Amino acid sequence: MDNLMPNIGETIADKAHGKPLPTIRVEEPTVKMSFSVNTSPFSGREGKYVTSRNLRDRLNRELERNLAMKVEDGETADTFIVSGRGTLHITILIENMRREGYEFMVGPPKVINKKVNDKVQEPYEIATVEVPEAHMGPVVELLGKRRGQMFDMQNIRRNNFSAVQNPDTWTSWIEERNLNSFSGNRYP
């Protein structure tokens, strides 16, 4: 029993009367970002944890409780590749670390494609878009440029609700362009 080290989702039970629970499947990460030590001229002015050792220790602590996240060494000694279940997943980590006093640089999000049966597959997400009818055309055009596929559209109270399946790359891209498509108006 001393050398027993179970993995996540495994059941420890009596051999004679134990019944194992179904194994938990943790979904694979879909997006990765590089975290590195801040090398700008203003480094060290806002955070108290600024070294690569501080950054490595904090990322390793995150792995203890965040099962869907992965951390790998980057191209340099002070760079780490953090993979998560989407940009929101990684953004929450970034904000928590910032509030804890960590100062670091973050690279742009990159989608993690995977091969299944010799075919490259890209992760996607489903977005629900609510816009007034007058602005629906530009929004559909905007999403179509990023390979979004509309599979449902309903008109409720003069607003169109559209369910769109989009590649994971579109989420960070859409925010900066939506005000132009909505003629300067912001909609929830």
C-alpha cells in the first residue's frame, strides 16, 4: 500500500467487495499560449514575482488542481507553453496570477489541432449571437469569413438569435471587429 499512487479517476477499493467507479475523462486542451518572463524596459515595476522560477513554481501549483491544463517548457529557459480548454480557461489563470503579483508576458493564443485517422481536426465552439435584424447581414458575413457555419436562426422580438459553429480561433478575433459590424452599437 505504501507505493500505491492512483491516477485521476481511478478507484481505490477493497479487492473482495469493491466496485470501481466509472473512469473520468478529462477533455484535451484546445488552445495554447506562451508565458514568459517580462523583458520589457518597465519590468519589475508592477509585480513582486518576476523570475522564471517564480513563474514555473506557480504554473506547477496550478497543475495540481487544474486537471484540464498542461504546461510544457518553451523554446527558451524563461518561456512556458500553457495549454487549456480555450482562451477563457487560460485568461482566468492569467488574471489570477496578475492579482497574486506575478508579472509576465503572454503570447497570442494558438489553436491545437490534432490528427485523427490521418485527418487534421480543429476544435470548434458554438456561439449564440443576438443582434437586431438590421445588423444580421454584416454579422453573418463576419462570421462566415472565419469559416463559421450557421445551423439555427430564430427571430424573436425583432432580434435574431443565431447558433453558429466556429473554429476556436475566432473568439479573440471577433471582439475587435464586432463594433464595426454593429454600426458602433454594443449588444449583450
